[in-house]
Amino acid sequence: MKEEMAGTVGASVHTVFGVIGRNRLGRLYQILVGAIGIVLLSMAATCPPVTLNTFTPPVQGVTTFIMMGGQVDTVNTCTPVTPPAPSPDTLTSGSADEIFVGHDHWRNTVDNCQESKVLVYRGLVKFDLAQLSTTKANLLSSALLEFDVIGTSSSTPPATGSPFCAAQLLDVGDPWTPGPPSNLNHFTQQFPRGNTAGGALREWTLPSSFPTAAGSTSIQATSQGHFQIDVVEWLKLWMAGQPNNGFMFTAVNEDWTLPVAVNNNSSCRTHMANFKLTVKTF
């Protein structure tokens, strides 16, 4: 009996000290976790905010491609030309970073003349990304393409606001050469294509008009329309190794099936300039 009691008492004492030991360890654990939390909070409070690096790559070049088509009437008397035919020679700019986007659809309406002309303008701009050549794509935080509309007009202006004659912004898939406005023959040449790497065309759909003074049908240099477009995903692909062929603005109306039997004269031209690309990286 004495042996049994001694064993019971010994077991109880062992249990009590075991509980006390575990409680001490638990308390020490809590103290340790609390201390670590305090250290982390103090570090977070003293750490400076993340600073982003900002780059503004220079414009490497721009151009306006003018696709020309139509037909010449050698049978009917087509003089005097009515109305005067549009000419791409009127696309003059005062700066090296200006482009035109839009169209001119024209038919000579004098007598039974079947003479027509179709002009479609696409503008392209490219930036030199050499200063980002060592930056990894996953460190790119944002990329914003900005530009100003310094002049725009249309034969059928919108009820409110000013017409914007560009339909889409495309990631260009073909290389091209910057320079002054360049003429292309609709029957033998084509515009640079949009980039379809990955199976889908990379594009932004643009608004058909933008706010201006009431009743205005054109924007002058004193009342510029400023645009901003998020192009961060496109830059990530370029920085990951895909070719950088720049951006291309397509025209609202690129229809080549101009009927010559009716008067279908129409035009829409938008003049853009002051292109800027702002890139921010971690």
C-alpha cells in the first residue's frame, strides 16, 4: 500500500511540474512572438516608402503613311474639277514629331465624271527604349503614352465636341522608317500591320470625339485636346524581347469601296503632336 501511495504521489508531482514546465515554455513563446512583432512594427515604421524610377524615353521617329487609291475617268469631260480634289501635299507640319490620321473620300461631280480619289492617313510614332534595356519586364510599374490634338476637322462633325479621326491605337508588327509623310499605292502596297504575336491583335479603341467649346468643329493650337493611354502591357512585351516597332493610329474610315456613281465626298483629319512616353519602374 505504501509503495502504491508513493508511486501515486510521485506521478502527481511529475504531472504538476510538467504542467508548470509547459506553461513556462508557452509564456516564453508568447513573449518571444510579441518581441518579434514589436521589432517588425518598428522596422515598418522606420522603412522609407518605395521609390519608383521615372523614365521619359525620347521619340525615335514619326511618320504619316498616306494610302492612295481611286480611278481616273478618260471618257467624260471632267473639267473644271468640282470640287477640288484633296491633296496629301497639304499635310504639312511644323515639328518633327507631328502626324496626321484620317481620310479623304472624293468624287469629281462635274457632268457625268467618274473620277474619284481615296486617301487614308495613318500616323506612327516610335520611342527609343535603350535606357530601359537592362530593366526586367516584371519591374515595370506603369507606362503612359500622351499626346495633344492640335487640329481636327470633319465634313460631318459630331453634334457635340470635336471629331477624333483616329479609330484605334495599334502595337505595330512590321518595321518602318521614320520620316516626312510618305505616299503608298493602294493597289501595290500596304500599311504596316498590327502586332498579332500571341494570337490576338494588340489594340486600343479610341473615342470618336472629345469635348470642346460648344459649336466648335475644329481644335486650334490654343485649345488642345490632351490624351493619355495606358500602354504598360505592351511595354512589358517589348522589354521581354518582342520587337519594338512603336505605335500606329488607324483612321476611322478606311473603306476602299467608294461608290463613284453618287456624291460621296467626305473627309476627316486629325493633327497630333507632342508625343511623350512616361515609364515608371521599381
